[in-house]
Amino acid sequence: MNVIQKTIDLGDGRSITIETGKLAKQADGSVTVRMGNTVLLAAVCAAKDAVPGTDFMPLQVDYKEKYAAFGRFPGGFTRREGKPSDYEILTSRLVDRVLRPSSRTIITRRCTSTSSCSRPTASTCPTHWLD
């Protein structure tokens, strides 16, 4: 698979780099988005066959923030990442609401979208990470 990389200059000294074809090669599609030291990996997998009799899009969206890469363990060392935070749940729902109407026809194959964000910095992460 060919590695495709594009860089977008935001005009204020920051840039976003979008790369595909390098990571998550077993997924049906994957992309890595970088801004500074913050890295977001999104991968999508879909079943090969449709489920008969399904009249909706079976889609599962997971978003996970990797606090351990930031040097912070929420709830103590033994819990590590633990259950999803409210922000992670709301972000998963937001991604779900964007993906569902984007397909013009009803896709009846089971789809899974997994996104993980790691190495956040003060200039690129939401303010709740800095608390």
C-alpha cells in the first residue's frame, strides 16, 4: 500500500499533517492526523457481507484518549485508562452523527470506527486535559 501524506498550513505557524497507508494496514481504512506532538489515529473496519433483513446501519464508534502518553493516569495507576469519560462518549456520539448521514444508501454491513488520541500538548489539546 502506498503511503500518502498531505500537510495543511493553518497560516498561524501551525500545520496539520494527514497520512494514510502507513499504520493499521489490516483495517479497511485508516488515517493518522498530526498537529504538533498530538497524534490521532482513526481506523475503520467493515464486514464483508451484509446482514440480511437489516434496515439500519450497524455502526459502532469508539473514541479513546490515551492519558498514559501524557504522563497522567486518571484514578490511579491500577485503573489506567478505565471507563470512557463523558468527553470521550460525547466525541464518539458526534463522530457517529457525522458518519451516519454521509452514506447516501443504507449500509447494512457491520462497521466499526475506532479513534485514539495520544501525546496531547497544551497548544493542541482541549482545556480539560490540562486540569
